[in-house]
Amino acid sequence: SSGKNGDPANGVSADFGSGGCSHHTKGMVQEILGTNGVPVPADPFPEDGKITTHLDKWFLPEVVAQKNEQTYTNATCRTIELTLDDDGLWLGQKDNKSKEGGLFLLDDFEYLDAERTIANPYFDNISASGKRHNFGFTMKIQATFEYIPGQYFEFFGDDDVWVFINNRLVVDIGGQHTQVFGSVDLDTLGLEEGKTYPFHIFYAERHSVYSNFMMKTSIDLKTEASLF
């Protein structure tokens, strides 16, 4: 119905909420990263992949407000710290086992400006598991790394997650689902030792209740704070 999830009038936000590819769905995006640096919807698209009309725009900033001839987007930068675990792997974990209880980086994103005068029209304050969080967001992590034989990457979480190495899809965890595991042995990708390659993670939290993010890798990622 009008104004609710799935209404095209809502634009990109129509793809967020219940009912979209309600299980682990592979093949939602093309194998090669788009020239604009974000995933390209697959063609043909999985038949059971619902409310995903605007997937090509999920990871692009959208102008949502204007004030004093200045435009404001719904994009912001946040940090996920990586720590070395007991196995010597880099671990980034914000899930139901971490102190935060999940990946909730945008609970403070109620306003678009530092003066807190321009409200974020997409800000949510949804109650889940006894706490309130801002669900319904996407994240892009962009980095580079030097390939060394033996490198490994794994992810465990929800919802849609796509990992691209050298602009090729290597972990495909699309859909709205509970936590799903995905991994890749970089020695299987035909990379050249000592060469530098691009690395991307795309994460979409499209449903409330849980927001789980856990990545573990031996890759030494180099980034310039380009996490949106």
C-alpha cells in the first residue's frame, strides 16, 4: 500500500524491510564490479529476489536535503577497527557476540549537519531485542592490498554481503537471511605475487532484529577511510 515498504514512491528505501529475497540468494549481482565502483544487478535476476528494484543505487550517496544552497547526502564515514586474533588473523567483529550486540554504526546519524538542524529523513529508531537501533543501511569498504600466497578471507553475518577482489565477485551472500558464512582462498584467484589489487566489501542491512558483521582475514588491507 502507499507509503509502505515496496512502494516505488519510496525510491531506494522501498528495497528495505521484510520480504526481500528472504533467504541466502546467490546470483543477485554480476561477477564483475561496475565501472562506477558498485555492484551491478544480475540479468537475469533471481526470480525469488523481491524488493530489490534499486540495487544499483544501494551503495551510492543520495542527495536528501538542501539548505542555504548546500546539498546534503545520506552518506557518512565510520570506522571498523581490525584487531589481531589468537591465530594472527585480522578480525573485525560487530555482531551478536560483540559488546555492541551488532553492527549499528548509524545510531547517531539522526542529523545531516554538525549543528543538528537538518534531520536525516531516513533515520530509524526501531526497537529490537530490547534496544533501539537505526536499521536499514548499506556500507562500502574499499581498500587495496599486496597479494602474498596463502592469503585468506572469511565473513559471517547478514544481510546481503558481496566481496570483490580485483573487481571480481569472490564471496556471494545476497538476500535477507540469518547469519551466513562465506570465504575465499586467494591462491585460487590467479593473482600475481607482489602485485597490488583492489578489495571491496558491500554490506546491506535490510531488515530489523539483527545486524551481524564478522570478517577475518590474513590480508593486510590498506584503506583511506573510504567506508560509507
